[in-house]
Amino acid sequence: MFDFQDLFQWDRFITPTIIKTFYWLVIGVIMLFGISGILLSLSTMAISPFVGFIQLLASIASVIVGIVFSRIVAEFILIVFRINEHLGAIRDQGGTR
């Protein structure tokens, strides 16, 4: 994890350690919106079955797309920080020669 002192020093990034927490929070929000959309589509089916069915499919598809997209964004952020770490290692190796 990270220490409290890491918040005031710029030697180490804290984002890679907390990105997983934000990822799971985003997944939770996506699931809540998905459940809300599914319930709304089921109530719409009582009025218009076709429109409710289309809303149901759209809600399920949006949950799947949201989960995949949030994973891609989280991995992209982690990749950027990993590239930074590797470039720092390369810089340190070049300075010893």
C-alpha cells in the first residue's frame, strides 16, 4: 500500500495502488445503473413489450460495454505508470556506465 508520507512526497506515485479500488467502485456503479435499467425496462414491458425488450437488451449491453471500457481505462492508466517505472530503470542503468 502507501504510507501517509507518500501523500506529501513526489518520489513515489500513489495512483497505481488506488486504481484497483476506483475500478471496483466504477464496476459497482455500472452494476447499479444496469440493475436500474433492467428494472425500468421490465416496468416498460407492461406498457409496450417491444420497447421494454429493446430497453432490456440495451441495459445488458451497456453493462457489458461499461465493464469492458472501465477495465481498458484502468489498464491504460497502469500501463502509463509501468512505462514510467521502466524508463526510470533504463535511465538508472544508463547512468552507471
